[in-house]
Amino acid sequence: MPTLVRLVTALALIAGTVFAVMAALVTFVEPVRVPVSIEVPVPGLQTPPPVAPPSTPDRDAAPAAQAPPSP
């Protein structure tokens, strides 16, 4: 039981320290506002060109060679 009390006490002290540091930061630090501008590349905003439909096979061309049927 004494080990558990020491563990809980140590965790409470650590949590209290973290809370105190956070409270000090909120109280004493004033954020500085700075305007931000980001360059966006124009090609990144353009839409890609449309994809052409697949070409149809030429009807006058010879048919593709077929493999002989396997036995």
C-alpha cells in the first residue's frame, strides 16, 4: 500500500507541475499574429486534359493470329 500511495503522489505532483506550466503559459505569453501568404502553383489548380476514348480496331486489317487449340 505505501508503494501505491507514493506512485499516486508522484503522478499527482507531475500532473500538478504540467498544469502549473500550462497556466503560466496562458497567463504570461501573448501570441503574435503574422500574416501568412502561400504561393500555390497554377498547374496544380488546372484540370487535367480529357482522356481520349480508346481507338476502334481497323475493320480492313487482317485478323490477329490465333494459337492452335490445345488437345
